[in-house]
Amino acid sequence: MNTEFKDYSPSQIQSKLQACIDYEAKYGECLTVTSWKKWCNSYEFRKNEWEFRQNVAKSIKYGI
């Protein structure tokens, strides 16, 4: 398991952000897209989300 956070490339992040913008233009705002946009715009948000997923995996693996 990877124990160090490695951020996505700027092009991948920009692509996801553009997909979110396109989705909102077509269907309107929703909380899921809002959170994805926050993910795209914040390094700390991405890092915290990654740490959260790692801790969930550890709790399942070790039964904590």
C-alpha cells in the first residue's frame, strides 16, 4: 500500500474540473459536483480525502 500522498497531475485535475463545469451547465448544481469542484481546487482537500481513505482501509484491514 502506498504510504505517501502523490497528487494527480494538473492536466488530470483540470480535466475533472472541466467535466464538473460541463455537468453543472447541463444539469444544474448538486452537492456531489460542488464537492468535486472543491477537490479540484484545493491541494489540502485532496490530501485530506486521501488520508481519510487510507484510514478507512486500515480500520477495515485491522478491524479497529
